[in-house]
Amino acid sequence: MRHLKAFEDALATIHEEGRYRVFVDLHRQRGAFPKATARFEAGEREITVWCSNDYLGMGQDEDVLAAMHEAIDLFGAGSGGTRNISGTTRYHVDLERELADLHGKSGALLFTSGYVANDATLSTLGKILPGLIIYSDALNHASMIEGIRRSGCDRRVFRHNDLDHLRALMENDDPDRPKLIAFESVYSMDGDVGPLAGFCDLADEFGAMTYLDEVHAVGLYGHEGAGVAQRDAVMERVDIIEGTLGKAFGVMGGYIAADRLIVDAIRSMASGFIFTTSSCPVMTAGSLASVRKLRSEDGRQLRACHQAQADMLKRKFESAGLPVLPTETHIVPLMVGDPERCKALSDTLLFDFGIYVQPINYPTVPKGTERLRFTPSPVHTEAMMDELVSAILAIWKQLGLEHAA
């Protein structure tokens, strides 16, 4: 077959750089999260998952599962079409209303994933606002970068969380051109948080719109789980909030919440929405149950426990002299700094100790900052944490890795 050599060479380069990715075949055990069964060529073994984005274990929640069973019994499997052509059910409508209310907006729109929500929305804004300039944080997610690129807008990239650099860029542009600042709340690889109020202040000063990606914060922060913007009391100052249903909410899908006019324009013009089969009713029903539960007292208790467990794991890493990156969030990055040893550490934890945490290498993070990214949940016990620390220490020195200063 023609051109296969080019594919072979591309894969060889990835292998040589130590960043070839291998998928772990998992059988999640209902009711036993974070335990799972991993299937290998040599057989199966039980493992403990430490890198799931199902941050609160809502993918195993009985109320969520019951809602999904009810939906599949009532509606069947698929949605049957795009939202415009027979693919809108009462679950889609009710979930959009719930998400709009959660974020204090008059409208919301569902997408099949958070990636599609970012890509479709940002790429469409350039059609709606001629001459738009988009200011993008340097560490924004790939889906935001792709959407901004496809928008055809002029774009300015400011240094991560650097308000002074952003101000300098905005001051240098035509004050009469429409502007939008795009940023995240929780950055998932470093676990740091964007200065949301500062971004909103600059938006007010320069007449810009604000676009906030809350995918690693919805369900986890704020008294109802609406995200960092709710926690920091700036939600009403953000024009467009983007979130996911596939992380803390434990199901699948993405969405935006904004003024109903903005939502209606995106709904009417975004090809990534118009020409995509809508989410399955079973997915939207489960997401609706999860959002409602996490807005309740049950959700508040889960969030408090989640933060306590994350803090405990950070303290245990620090006490063991392991180079954990300090964060104020639930993300716990253990810095390795070498792709091959990062993968070796991950592989040894998995095959020798039954501990699964995926290595994070380039291009997800810059070269030289390779890491293991731990996401402790409310159901990761202290005993599991002690086993994890002991296993890492047993491998760390063997790989020639340095302890924290």
C-alpha cells in the first residue's frame, strides 16, 4: 500500500521519544470503583485506578444508573438523528434547562463532547463577530486552540495566567474591534487555577467578551458544583461557560451555558452541532440525574470529601520526599521529567503492583515536564494511598530519579 513508510516513520519517531501510548483494557467493576480488572496478553488482574476523570465516582452512582436504565427502557438506545431531525428528546431539553440554571444563564446547548463544544463554539464566534480578536491563554486545551484556529480570527496568545501580558496585548489592538478572552478555570495538568476575576476586570475595561472552560471544575467547586466561577462569585461576569458531562458528572457529553441569544446563534450556525447525531437519551438522562444530585447536599458532602482526600495524598507524597507539584486543586501531579522513566514508572506500578496511573508526556505537557497525574476520589482510602506511596518509593530509586529537595 502506498505511503505506509511515512506512517511507519512517524510511529518510529514517537517510539524513539518514549511517548508511544498504550491503552489499558479495563473492566470497571460496578460498585467497586476505583477497583477495576485489567486485561493483558498474559491474563487479567485486579488493579486500583488512580487517573480517572470520573472524579467523584458518579459513573457508579446508583441514582445515575437508575435514571439511565429508565431512559433505555422508555426510549431505546440511540437518539435517532441530529437535534434538528428527530434527535431531541425531553431529556435533552430538561438537561439544557438544568445546566442553564446551574450556571445562572438563560440558555444552554448540549454537544457530544467537551472537545466538540469548545471547537464548534469558538470556531463559530468568528462568523458572528466580524473582525473578532481572540486572546487565548498559552495553556488552553487543544480543543480551544483548534476552535480558535478554525474561527479564522486574529488571535493573541498570552503567557499562562499573566494578566499584565494580556493587558499589554489588548492595549496594542484597535479599541473598536470586538474582542474575546478565552481561558480555563482548573488547568488539568498542573492543577492551577486561572485568575477569573482579573480576566473579567480586563474584559470590562476593554469591552471584551469572556469564554471560560470549566471542564475540570464543574461538579467539583462552588456550592452547587457550578465550578470555580461560582466559588469565586464571578459567574454572572462570564459570557460563555463551557463544561463537560464526562468528568465529575460521570457520564459523557459537553455543553455551553450563556445568554439565550448567544446559545441560539451557536445552535443555528455551528456545524459541529448541526450535523452531529445527538447524544443518546440514556446519556442525557444519566447526566441530568448526576447534575441534580451534585447540586444537592449529597454533592456538597462529596466535594468536601474529595478535597480532603486530594490534600491527604499531597501530604503523603511530600512526607515521602516525592516531587509533587503544589496545587490548590484536586489534581496531584508527581513530576518525573523524563518520558522513558515516566513510562517505566507507570508500567512497573501497573504490572508489579496493580496500580494504574497513566504517564503524561509530550505533547500533552512540554518536554522535560513529564509526570504522573493522580486524581484521588472520595472512595480512594488512606490504605490505598499508603500502598501507592510505598510502591512508588520502591521503584523511584531503582529508576535513578531524584527526591524533592
